Amino acid sequence: MISRFQQISNQVRYSVLMMWRHYARINLQRMQAH
């Protein structure tokens, strides 16, 4: 049970990190465009 919860939390953390990197890349391109 605990390991399953840990697995889910790890997946959530990973997906959030990927989303954050994606948005950071878009913001960098936007700043460079200006």
C-alpha cells in the first residue's frame, strides 16, 4: 500500500516536473522573441 502510494506520488512529481520544464522552455522562447 505504501509502495503503491509512493509510486503514484513519484509519477505525479515527474509529470509536474515535465510540465514545468515545458512551460519554462516556452517562456524562454517568448522572452528571446521580444
